[in-house]
Amino acid sequence: MQRVSVANPHEGESMSFDKCQTERTDRDLIMIDELKASIKNFEAAKNTFSSDGLYLSLLDIVLFESIKTEIGNFRTGTFPMSQRIYPKGAKFTRIRKLDFIDHNFTYGDFWEPPKKYINEGRLNKKSEQLLYMTEGELMSPMKEVGIKISDKFIIMFYEARCDITLTEIGWNIIESNSHSEIGLLIKNFIDRIFSRKGSDAYLLSELVAKKINTSKAHGWCYPSIARDSGINVCLNVENKNYIELFGVQCCEMLENGKFITKAVCDVSDKESIVSITDPEQVKIAIEAMFNKFTETIDSAHLENYDTTVKYQLIEV
């Protein structure tokens, strides 16, 4: 059994998985060429498909090595899928832009938005509630939201209450000489599709995440489109009890990428959110908040988050 090094999307480290060394036959080479041609044809025609047609065309690629049963047209296929486990205490951030700073917040204001305000997103349909966050930093969510000079916004800080398992999507596995080169071609195709920029790519990315790259996980994590080093996290709302809100800042963006905190919110009582505006109390609260935020981030970067690669079964 030989070990294959595979690029780990977090912090540039490497991960590995087992593979059986096999020589590629003429049939293998033909199948690889056919798969590459199918991917090229999909790329050329994807804008002409209906939603159902798009999904079926994606499945034709994902199930390229599928097995048809003797009864009906039931098919199965596999491709590599990786998961990341965030340990208890891992920190996440979220930013929400405001028209103005209103100190009459409710606890629900710091979680997923109401359905009526939700447009299509990277992983959600219109009006579908998911909780989008970022792993342990502020620059990526600021760019994702599009914070500009003089904008008002709130920063929300969350902590994992227990281990959280997320499906990784959007990172290519760059090593191609595994026991299934076709599997890696399919995986990398799926990740390229998911990571495209622009709202017109959302239908594809949502299909990839929900219909194809599925698993028994609490949500997904994927590279930020707005900032190369950023890692976004998305939880199904039924799993939001796995995280805890521990701080909120009300801010205004200044020049040179700096911002000022106008107030902090005491979220210890969910029924009565208190806005603190006294400058000295705000300063003390921010210091305590960032001490809690950075101490776990520092230790987590030393230990590295656990990333595993396994094969996912698709059945249709």
C-alpha cells in the first residue's frame, strides 16, 4: 500500500490517503479521454440547460463510472470527498451590513436572516435559511459583504460548543495518480464548478453541494471567493445549536481598512440584548472579546484542523 500526498486547503499543509498502485490500461486512457470530453461539452453547453437538465448533465459526469443494476436504471458511482472537523472552541465570524446602527437589537438579529430577505447564495435557494460564517478572521467576511468607507455593520463572534464536521467543497485535489484518476477528475471538476464567481454560478454551486457533494455532516466549508486565504463555513440551521454567540460589535468603516467600534452588545441574556456605548466600557469589552477570540485561533493553527478524505457513494 502506498501513500499519496494531497494538497490540504488549510494553511498549505498536506494530507494523505491510501492508494493501490495500478498501471493504466488502454481502456483506462480511453475512459479518461471520454470523461475530459464530457466535461468540455458540459462547460460549453451549461448555460442552455434547464435546472433539471443541468442536474442530469452533472450526474452524467459524476456517475461516469456508474454501475447499472439489472432492475430499471438505478445507478451508483463514487468520487473522493473530504471533510474537515473543527474542534470544540473553534471560532467563527460573521458580518452584517446596516443602514444605520440601531441599538434595539434582538437575539435573532445575530443569526440567519428572515426568509423574506434571502436571495440566492452560494449554497442556498431564494428564501432558504442557512448560517454563513468565516473561519477565525475578519478580512474575508468584510470583502464578502462589500464593506466600504462610512458603512455601518455588526461583527458577530461564535464559538463551537462541540466538534463540528463539515464537508469540504471547492478545493482541487491536485495529485492525479491515485487508484481512481477518473474519480479525481470528477472531484476537481465539481470543485471548479462550485467555486465560480458571480450570482449566475449559484444554481450550479447549490446543486453541487445539495445534490452531489452530500454527506452526514453539519454543513460545508469552502474557499472564499472574495479573499484567497479565507475559508467560509455554512451550517444547516438545524445545527446552529452546535455554536454559541459570544460577542457582537457595532462598527463603522474608516479609511485604510480600519474601523471604529461604536458599541458592543451584551448577549448574555437572550431575552434582553443590552448595547454598551460608553467608550471605556466598550474598550474593556472589546479587549475581553478579542482575547477569547485569538487564544483559540492561535492554538488551533498550531494543532491544525483535522481533514480526512474518503469516498462518497452517489445513488440515483
